[in-house]
Amino acid sequence: MRTVDWDPQGYVTLIDQRALPAEVHILRLRTAGEVADAIRTMAVRGAPALGIAAALGLGLSACDSTGATAEAVLADLESAAAELRAARPTAVNIAWAVDRVLRAAGEAAAGGIDRVRQAVLEESRRLADEDVEVNRRLSAHGAALLQDGDTVIHHCNTGALAAVDYGTALGVIRTAHEQGKRIHVLVDETRPRLQGSRLTAWELQRLHIPFEIIPDSAAGSFLRAGEVAAVLVGADRVAANGDVGNKIGTYMLALAAKDNAVPFYCALPTSTIDLSLPTGEGIPIEWRDPGEVLDLMSAGQPVAPAGARARNPAFDITPARLVTAFVTEVGVLRAPFPSALASAVKEASRP
Ligand code: MRU
């Protein structure tokens, strides 16, 4: 099943990622507010999945609106959009998807309320379908970078769970595996929420792709030992100059890859590129509850003395100079990144 989907009976379904790997639990959400809450609490996470969840949340808002005119329905959509945009700040895919749906709704307004509802549902479902297609295309481009027998390091979770289906950086690994290449994955556990060991390992196991989980702090020593052919990560937002906002720990991984002359690939749909930001300095970094650090996964098992304080930035910025190439649905982009990223966005937006 898809990680995020629209049920024709009028609700959004999500695989609740907080319950994995112990349990596959499906959430059925009936309002845009419930979708925003699922985003805030990370029942759904991963940049592309967040964008599509927000878009489908607007579908719920359009169905629920009691506005008597098309303008009133648009106003309800705007207020749902504001809540969804604010739910998590770093992944630009939320704003990107919400803007696409609002534009479709605005263009349909002259046709009346029913036309607005229909346009919102059609556009949000189209985005969901496109996400799968885009991931498959970028994965095929990226798989060409991997050779039979390669060991790769992967950070966070960028698989089907982080998208509607298939995945980005993990999609690249998946396609290489499907092509018959023997790929071994060193899975960064990705503290503090453990998206690597909880989610990526779960996906790799189901796909029968060989892997071992490593502590994040061990990645550098594996790179230095010469065991690793490539590092693969996703992105939550890439600025116009190629600076990458991604899961905390990405920067240190990129530094260690550079020091050991190992290629560092960042796989992403072009919807994750934010050309409005000249550099990564402008990427908003989400800070999460220090409890995630002090009490692993809030599981009631403290890993620090009572009263200890913690700081918990969920993302960091990796300077463009540490990136070997971006893998997108329109191809593999190499430096100079400003022109390559701008052309990729333009090409992807062609009808
Ligand atoms: O906090 P998360 O789990 O939403 O962070 C996700 C990541 O940083 C992923 O690596 C990134 O979104 C790419 S997902 C294809």
C-alpha cells in the first residue's frame, strides 16, 4: 500500500511511522487538522510524504468546508493551508504541494463550489501519482552511479515510507538491487528518532537488500577504512546554490566522505529545490523536543540523568561544496550547481 493515500470514502490514510517496526498501523484521518497533527507528531515524515499528506489534507478541507460561495471555500482552504505549512518548517515540499493545490482551486473558483472541490481533489491526487513516477525516474538515474558489489552508507529514511511509494535515495539503492547489482547498505541508525534503524532497516529487510545498522558515529571510520563506495542521502530543502538541508548528521557524514574522497550523492525530487533561497543560511531548521534526546523515542527509558538538558536540532545544512552530485527525476546534476538546479526546476515544470 501507499504510505499516504486518499480513500474515496473521504479520508486520508497513512502508515503510522511511529508504530514501526513493531507494528504496521494504518491511520484514517478525517480533517485537515488531523493531518497537520499527524505531520507535527511524525506519524508521517520524510519530505515528499509530507508534501502529499498536506495536499490531501486540503482535499479533506475542501470536502468539509461549509462555505456558501467558492470564495468562502477558498478562505477555508487558505486557513487549512496555513496550519499545514506551519506543521513542520524545514521540508519545502509542504509549501510546494499546498501552493500547487491552492493554485488549482483558485483557477476553478469561477466554476463554483463543486468545481473548486473537484479541482482540489484532482490536483492533490495527481501530485500523489506524480510522486511515485518522479521517484522511479530519479532512482533509475541514480542507480547508474552504483556498481555491482558496492557498499553504500545511507542516512535517515528516504524509502517508500518517506514518499508516497518507492523512495528517493533508498529508491536509488532499490533500483540498483532490482537491476541485479549486489549492493550492501550500512544504515546510519539516525539518532535521536532512529529513522534508520526503525524505518530504513524495516524497508530493506522487506526488499531483501543486505544491510547492517551502524551507529551514526561509526560512519567516519567505515569511510576511512576504504569499505564504502558512496554515501547516499535525501534532502528536505536544497537552496539555489546547492546547500542541502537534511536530517541532522548529514553534514558530518559529508565531511567524512570528502576527507576520504568518497562520492556524496543527494537524491531528491525537484519539488525539494527552493530557488527562492540563495544559500542554505535561509533554510529554517526545526528544533524538536529535547525529550527525544534524553528519553529515547519517549519510550520511558531515560538515557541521561534526571534534570539533564539537551538540544535537539532535527536538521543541518551541508554546504554545496561537499556534494558530488544531485540525483533528480530529470537527471544527475553536477557542479556548477546554481545553473544545474535552476535548469532542472525549469525542465521539471514543463508540461
Ligand atoms: O525528520 P524526518 O524524518 O521527516 O526527516 C527526513 C529526512 O531528513 C529525510 O532524509 C529527507 O526528508 C529525505 S526523504 C526522501
